[in-house]
Amino acid sequence: MAFIHPIQALATIGNDSIIFTVVKNVIMAFQQQSSGEYKQIGEWADTYDRSDSIKEKVSKEQERQIQENIKKQKDNEGNSVPKKVSQAKVPVPGPGAPRIYSCIRNLIVTKNGGKLISCADSDKSVLIFKIDLSNKTNCLELLKRQPFPKRPNAITISDDESTVIMADKFGDVYSIPIEGEPITNINEELDPILGHVSMLTDVLFKTDSKGKRFLITTDRDEHIKVSHFPQSFIVDKWLFGHKEFVSSVCSPAWKSNFLFSAGGDDSVYLWDWEAGKKLAEFNYSEAVKPYLGDNHLAPSRFQNENNDVIEYAVSKIVAFSTAPYVAFFVEATKVLFILKVDSEKETFTLSKTIDLPYNVISLESVQGDELVVSLDNRDSGNNDFVKFIKYDAANDDFTVDDAKSKAVDTCLKQFSNSEKLVVESADVYPLYSITTLKKHGEHYS
Amino acid sequence: RAHSNPFSDHQLEYPECPADMDWARLYPGFVDSATGKLSREVTIADIGCGFGGLMIDLSPAFPQELILGMEIRVQVTNYVEDRIIALRTNHAREQQYQNINVLRGNAMKFLPNFFHKAQLNKMFFCFPDPHFKQRKHKARIVTSTLLSEYAYVLKEGGVVYTITDVEDLHNWMVSHLEQHPLFKRLSKEWEQNDKCVEIMTNATEEGKKVARKQGAKYIACFERLPDPEII
């Protein structure tokens, strides 16, 4: 049965009167009206055709090989023999080949609300949009599309909002100006500003109490690295303590030297990143147990005889904008955990568990001490796309804002006949890929 | 095997952080009997030490410094371990070769797990895997991004030694080290007066092989500069 694809990523401007969503390969913008309803105000679809760029790449590699062979091939007199060159063929995946998805990931809005930054899988590019609210037909205008040699995995924006920092799947971090033309030959013109020899999973821009700027990068090898910025060739420190991969870090505005990190470990960690000290950890393994199911069983090649090895990981951790709380969720579970942070004692404890009707896919913190999650609602009949969770300061409690959540759902439901957004079950993009980052030490030598 | 993929998920043992590393196991001759801890830290690292020839010649030249070889290939590491055990046993009376040992590990990924900031005096990169193909250049042991991590574990004035018989790789290493703001190339004259350069040129198994084939050896040494003022 066809349904609207679940929302893969979310972003908001200021408070959540404007929200951006990624559905399949489409970015959509919605604005809340005075009536409380949401109305679509912008849309951009990634229609990039990969075959041309693949063809170009194949031709280039073929050219290089021919040049290399010319050097080697000599006739009897020692002169080089030119070889006939045929047109490069674009490789076509054979039957049974893994499917290629053209997903859009990572959605962030600059603090002034002027730009939207995202990444497209199709050409491994960073997308920079201008948000023009005066344009009544479409508020999204693509300013720049910067392709990279490896897939972007995480992005952040520098404090002066002039630069996007991108961390890729291969371990390199690039800095690209928001303004200006894209660079056509990355390998020759743009060097990574820092790197890990491991897949990068998150990147964070921070300023310390002395006003010095830093980049915090996390990887699949348990590492959290703190480098200076823009002098990114000076490593300041590593934060050691994770035993599994790190998937997500965040640092709250209300306690800037705090850093929260999470990933494949049973615990989420609290650090003083300026001092380079681990302050506390919260073990969530008992709390999450009731929410684990068959989809947390380890892949068969890592399974034991009883078939009871489970693997799970935190997808994302975020901090509330002003209230001393952080929230996180474990991949492929229907629950959100909220921890209360004691800044004096430098500890944190479980404050609230919020059950949700479907698995959480994405989580963002919104100004005004609110969270927004998107859900894997493929079985809902186009309901329950998002949930807003509001901090109620008077009662020191958290409540799901049903009215607002419903308003967004209703707005999205209108697209139930839109070919752009509707998919069959078999065509849903892989929504659960964090746990696969777990290392199994497969290679002995 | 001549190669190992530095990007693979190997079964590796490495400490969670430098403080967790049990060095006493590797250098029992330097354990302080009162505290049970090592009396000094490792200050010389041979990255990709191969069959260990360099360490074995460095050992008598720096009797008061601890020297560690890191090697990613299991069989090669086992061989070097056996070789060091034999040397220690044969020279037990003179207490020699107590200051060298080898670890199986991926230095490109986990160097900071072993060494804290500014711990090392010298790092050697002798006849590293050239990784000729352009798309495999990130697998090279010297890249601009890895140099920042080497600079982290080196103290100011510490030295990076490189030697290779592949001219392209030599040029690559020199250009990347020269472009890095934390390294400065040392002069030919310095090289001629440095005993490590002499040892490095003649000691390693690869170096001897190159000499037998009368191949060229390209040497470049770089000093770790102080960090510039943080802006």
C-alpha cells in the first residue's frame, strides 16, 4: 500500500512557526498561520541525475589508465603505441546489487534564519539555500551546490555564519564558504582542514570561555577530537571514554563547557570539553530494555547459537534551549528519554520517559524549550508524522503538544496523492543505519 | 603479507586512553620496584617498524630512552616480539635490549590512545607502504590531516624522520610536511651529523634490501615547531 514517506530530517526557524522537513529527496517548508494551521511555503526536490557525473568519472579514469598504458606499451623500435579509445560505459548495477537511494540528510538553519544547509546523497554535495520568506510561491532558493569526493555525514556552521563545516564518510573535514561559487575540482583545489582515519559521525563548532574557537569531531573509532579553529592543524585534546562508536554530540547554550555524547555504548556521557574531563555517565540499558525487539537482534553473522545477541545504539542526543535537560533516543525504539542535568553537581539523571506511537527517526531541539521528533509512521495511514514535546516550566514536566503535532500532520496529509512524496513499502529509504556502525573486528590481519 | 588495509575493522587491542596503557609489561627492565610502575615514558616511536631492525640498532644508541615499534601486520609483530625476547635472553648479563619493544596496532587510527600530548622526542617512518594509486593516497602514513596528530604527540623540537626508496612518495612526504605549519625541514648538514639518520639509512631490513639492489634512498627530517599563537 502506498503512503507518504516518513520524515527523515527536520529543522525549524527560531520557534517552530516555520518548519523544514525532508521527505524522500524533497525538502519542504511549512509556516504556521494565525489560525494554527500549517501551510506549505516552499519546496525543493533533488532531481540530480547521477549517470552524467558517473560517466564523466569513468571517462576520466579510463583516460588515466590509457595514459598509463601508453607509457608502458612500446613497439619494436621503442616508440609508444597509441591504443584505440572507445566511449566509456556507465556501469549498470547487476541483479541483486544493493539499491542506491538518493536521500537528503542533515538539515540545519543558520541562527539568523537566512540560510538552510543540507546534504544530497545523489552527488555527495552540500546544498546551501537562501530562505526568502517574501517569496510567496517558494521560499527556498538554491544558492550553491558543492559536490565532494566522499559522502557528507555531518555539517555545522561557524559562529560568524560565513562557513559550513562538513565531515565526510571517509574521515575528512572540509570548510566551505557559504557565499561564492562552488569549487569544481575538490581534490586539487580544496584540502581537508582536519581528519580522522575513520568514518566521521558528527561535528560541532564551539567557542570556549576565553573566546577561542574549536571544532569537535566524533568518529566510529570511539574518538571525540577537539581541534582549534581556524588553526585546525593544532589538535587541542581527545576526550577518551567511549568504548564503542560515537554517533552524536551536543553542547547546551546554558552551560557552554558541557558536552554530551552518545553512540554504541550503554551509557551517554557528560564531559567538560574545555577541561578535557569526563564528568558523568548515564547507563540507559535497563531503561531501554522494554523497548527493544526483534529488529535489535544482531545480524546473523554476528549472532550466537541462542540467537539472542542484541545490538542497539543512540541515534541522537540534543539539549533543550534554556531548561537544564537533554533528550536522546535509541535507534528503532518508540521512546524518548529526557535527562535532568545538575550543573552544580555536574551529574545527570533520568527525568522522564516519553512513549511515542511509532519508532523515532529524527530529533531536534527547538527554541522555547521544545523538541520535535519525526516518526516512522508508515503503518499509520498518513498520521503521526511529527510530535512536538514542550517543557512545562510551571510543573517542571514535559507534554506532547497534540494540537500542533496534528496541525503539521494535517498539512502533510494533503500530499497523499503526490507522486513526489508517496512510496510503496519496499521503497522506504533505510531509516535505521546507526547501529550498523558497530565494529565487530572482522579482519584479523 | 606485504600489506594491511588501515581502514579495516581489525581485531586490535589498544588502551581506552594513554593513562590506561600497561607499559610495565613491555619494558620489565625499567619497572621501579618500589612503585611497580615504569620509571620513564616511551619517547621514540618507529611507526610501521617492520622486522624491527631500526629499533635493535637504536637500542644501544639510546640506552636511557624507551623505544616502541608499532606494526599493523600480525605475523610481522609476532616475529619482532620473538626477536626481542631472544636478544634480551642472549644479552641478559649486560641487561641489553630492555628499552625496546613492539606493539601490534593501527597507528593511523589509535596513536593518541597510546601517547599523551608532547610525549615523543622522535618518530620514524621508514620505507612506508607507497600506495601508488591516487585514490589510495589517504592510506599513506603521511597526510596533512595525520600530521596534525603526529604533531600532537611530538614535543616541541621533536623530530620526524622519513626514508623511502620511492621518489614519488618522498616528494609527497616532503611537500606535505613542508606545507604543515607545525613542521620545518632540517638541513642536509643536520642530517649528516645526526646519528639516527645514519642508523635509519643502514639498519632496517628494507634499507638493506634497497642497498643490495643499489637503489636510491631518499631521506627527509622535520622538526616539530612550537604551536603558533592561538587566534
